[in-house]
Amino acid sequence: MELLESQAEPDPLSQFARWHEDAGGELGPIALATATPGGAPSVRMVLLKGADAQGLTFFSNYDSRKGRELETNPRAALLVYWPAAGRQVRIEGEVTRIDPGESDAYFVTRAAGSRVSAAASPQSSVVSDRADLERRVAEVRGRYGDDPPRPESWGGYRLTPTTWEFWQHREDRLHDRLRYRRDGSRWLVERLAP
């Protein structure tokens, strides 16, 4: 496979949609990198729940490490990787919380156990042991059954891209790398050396 400028979509979201469709069309786990204001990085896997003209959407606990880092340094990077196709996409940009109504709408679509866990877990906080987590889950179930409301500390984020990089594996490590960089109201496409 190759990735040539003449074959690339002029808009990175369209290029992403094409590669996403080639990979089976399912949204799934992506790597999310955040950093403290001092520059200490951290990375973890999150579920990509949407990609449209507004940006890329994922959900988490606002009080988690990633939430605290995004609150004080609202820039992040995402990595989508399709190993079978030898492709990856790096996306960098500004991150904002989505509208609470959007978070509510998504929360009710989650599996009951995931909703209960979101309501019970003080994500990224130290807990005494597993029994403490299970007690918290039992308390949430005792109060709400399997249908707790969305906690105020849980919701969605949207990354608005400023840069996309599409990477295609090629023989002899002479990989194709195309970077889309925002240039006013349009995207500038640049080839990067591998």
C-alpha cells in the first residue's frame, strides 16, 4: 500500500473516514496523550466515540488524571493504529468538554455495569482495596439499581484537530507520512520524511 499526495483526500477528516472504513468501520480504542502544565506526559487507551467536523469525541471521569491534566493543559494527542493495514493516524489539538446534554445522551447508551462503575469509581484516586470498590458499587446499586444518573464528574471531551498525520507502512522503512496542518481556513498537506 502507498499514500501519495495525489491520492490523499484534501480534508483530513475525509482521509480518516476512508482509512476507518478500510479498517472495518468500527470505532474503538485509541491512545490519548496528555501532559501536566509542567510537561510531564501520560498516555492511556480510551474509546473513540465519534469523529466529525467538530472533532473527535471520547468520555472519561473529569476528576481522573487525564481530566485533571486536560483542565490545566487543554492540549492532547490521539493515536489511532490499524496494525493489519500498517497504518496509523496521529491527531493533535485543543480539548474541551462537550455539552452536558451530549454526555447525558451517551451515558444512557452504556451497558448497565459501565454506568454503575462510572458512578461508583473515584477514578485515579487511591482506594484501600478491591473490597472498597465493590462496596461502592453495592451502594450505587442499592440507591439506583442498574440505572444511576450520569455523575457530574463524568462526561465527554472533544479534541478539535490542528494537525493530523497519516502514516502508511512501506518496505525498507521508507514509510509514507502525510501531515495536514491548519493554514487559516484550509488544510496544508505536507510530506514528512520517514
